[in-house]
Amino acid sequence: MNTVKKYIVGISAALIMVFGAYTAYGAEDSLDIEKVAIKAIQYSTEVKAKASAADLTLDRYGKDLHVTNAWSASSVIYAPLNAQYQIDLSYGDLQITESSVRLSAYQHYITMLKNKYKVELQQKFVDKLTIENEDAENKLKSGGISEYDAGMIAANLAKERITLKKYQRSYDADVINLNKVMGEPVLNKYANFIDQNIKPSATLRPLEDYIQAGLASRYEVTSAESSLEVTKVRQAIEAPDKSQSMPLDYYQATTQYDLAQGQNEIAKARIQVELDLTSGYSELESRLRTWENTKILLESAQSDYDLVKQNYDLGRAGKDELITAEKDYMEAQIQVKNAELDAWLFQMKMELASGIGPGISQ
């Protein structure tokens, strides 16, 4: 398992690899997804509780890590090994909790970005309809447009303004939730939400890479392996006394049972990790396919809109057809953005699931 030093130095190695060298946050009125995650971890009461527990474990077992003046094998060999095992368990639990909080913060930020994008598109649409409505009102006065067409434009504008307000309420609620997650005043506002670094990787790592990394790093595997090593050392130290104090066949059966149990726990953990990552990989492939499909549908929606717009300009299509085509085009843009963000988030889940954890299913 990872030592305390490794934990402190390399707590987010997988994510650092994904993001590259992390840049400064910039202005205080800007937020990015990593800043939200860091603040969420710092504010989390669950993380603080696990950190306190880990520190208490270190205080309790730290003195046993380097025993040099003892005569017994238990003090020189077993005590440091068991101490490191207990400390690693506690700090590993802390790291998984931090990773879970990080993923939750990512999800909050992604949800906010989705609604922010909807607000931006809808605002542009409303602005366009507002100009068209003003133009229609002027034309109506001069007889350049029928009352029916002018009324339809006004009705569409009113309808889309209601939709904009609905999107805006969801977006405002998302910002409040982000502030709560970070422990900031709930009414804090931000001029800019950075999303340039939220792009799915262009190349998909092979499943075997994820599995090998997970088997080497996942908490449930490494803790089971360390537990077996501690058991082996304890048995070796206790063997002289216990083999004399109980029947030999009973002693051998007991020790073999303990070893078999430890090996079974390792095997179970490895199988579970492999199944978890295999299932997650299939889901990741599905998310990436969905993203690609939405881009194809976007091209189709844009072509449809361009054709309807051309026919409308030539008097071959009505205003209602044009608005429907434009709405379909907007929805296609939203679906592409949503699929892109979902694919990125699942890649982050796979990075953590192939590290210490948590697993995809956890």
C-alpha cells in the first residue's frame, strides 16, 4: 500500500496526469472545475473527520514505525509492519473520501455548465426574437405584415422568455449549490466559469491499461495484500510458542485457514476491481459514442435549419416552420455539449477507479 509520504506527495497523481501542469486560478470572480473541487475537499466535514482519524492513527502507531532498540522479533519486525498497515488503511480511507468529494464537486460544476449553456443559447434566441418582434410591430403599423403573423411572433417571444426564465432559475440554483459545496456565501456571483480544460481525451486508453493500474492501486486490493503480509509475519513470529501450546495438526490447520482466507480476500478484491473497470469501460465507450452521434445529429439539424431558412426567405416556408427548425438546431447544440461534458466526467471516474478509488459502482 501507499505510505504516508507517498500519500502526501502524490495524492492526485492520476488527475495531475490528466490535467497537466495546473495553472493559477486567475481573478477571484472566475471559477474553474478544479478550484471548485479543491475548495470542496477543504470544506468537507467528512474529509475533515477522516483526516482527524488518520492523524490519530499516525499518532498511535507512528512510534512503532522505526523500532531499533528492541530485542524481540515482534517489536523489530511485526510492530513496524503492522503500524504501517494501520496507517496506510486510515490514510487510504481518507484519500478515497477526498476522491469521492472531488467527483461530487465535478458533477455539480458539470450540471451548472449544462444549464449555463442552455441560458446562453436561449438568451441569443430571445434577443433575436425581440428584434423580430420590434420589426413586426413597425411593419404592422405600415401594413407590411398581417396581424396574425405579428401576433404569432409576439406569442413566440413571450413563450421563449418564459423558457429563458426557467433555465435561468436552474442556473442560479446551480451557482448557489456550488457555493454551498465550497463553503462560500451562497449569494456569491462569478463573472466567468472556465471550461476550456473540460474536454474528453481524443484517445481512449485500452481497457487492459485501466485494469493493470487498478489492480496495482485500488484500496481494496492493496489493503487485502498488506493484510496477508501482516498475517504471514505474525504467524512466523508466533509459530514457536503456538506450535508448542496446541496440537500440531490443529495449529497447522488454523494457520493454513488464515492464509487461505487472506488469499481469498485478495482474489475477491481483484475480481471485483476487474469487473468494476470492465463495466465502467463499456459505459465510457457508450458515452463517447453518444457524443459522436450527437455531433452527427447537430450537422443534420443545422442542414435542416439552413434549408428551412432558405425556403422561408423565398416565401416557401412559414414562420412557425422556421422557429421549429431553429429550436431543433438549438436543442442539437445542447445535446452535443451535454454529451461532451458527460464523457469527460466519466473519464475522470475511470481515472480514479483505476487509481486508489472509489470504484465506478461505489
